[in-house]
Amino acid sequence: MTIVFHAIPTETATRIRRSGIDAYGHPVERHLSDGSVYPCRHCLGAVPAGRDYLVLAHRPFRSENPYAETGPIFLCADPCERLVPCDTLPEDLRSESYIVRGYSADERIVYGTGRVVPTPSIPGYARELFARGDIAFADVRSAANNCFQLRILPGT
């Protein structure tokens, strides 16, 4: 089974940059990168030193149901190229492990699917989730801070 890793859509990044408003309706924060790792959720690269980045609450869901989680993300303040959806684990996932959680087509958590997964095992666990038949997508979040990292969809 093929899986595809997706960064946040360009339309989402553009809307956030233009509006300056986060998922809670609050102004996004703008900071200057000192070269530490501030991973942009659109290009999935680190914001370079001396460049501005945004910190904001992000909810990667269409609906506002009780399972539509919100978490902090970083975003390049200037437009950047979205990581092309790919079938290999993006290099930006540098932590030892992440939370991977499966969701149904109506954007609800499928109980029992949330797990802290060692980073190299994320693709295998995602395939396991999609093989169940009741998982429409899986989100990857920071195991330490619950920051949204990316979304995994089944391939075609």
C-alpha cells in the first residue's frame, strides 16, 4: 500500500499570511529566526537565520467538531515552496518519535489509533492504519508539544 505525506496546503499558508489570523481568531506572532530549528509546516524546512517566521494555532480540519485538534505550528513569514507530496518520510521529521493518529472521513479520531511511534516506523504504522478500512487520513504531531507536523493520506 502506498502512502503520501502532505504539508499544509498552499491555500492555507497563503490565507494565514494574508489575514495574519490563526485558528482561534487571534493575530499570529511574528519572530526573527536566530538559526534554531523552526520547522515550517508548508515547505517542511527550517526557517533560515535572519528570516521571519510565524507562530500560530493551526487546526487542519474542515469541520469544528470535538475531535478537530488545534496545535501550534511555525510557518515561514514569506511565501515558500510547499513540499511536494511524497511517498517517503520527509527529512524534516527529526525527533525520535511522533504521535500518529487515525481519523475517519468525517474528521473524527478513531479510538485506539493514537500512538507514539518511533520516527522510522511512521510509514509502517500509517500503512497498518489504512489497511483497517475505517481510516481516511492520519495526522502526525509532535510527541512533546502536540504541534501539527503533516498529514498522511493513502496513495492511489
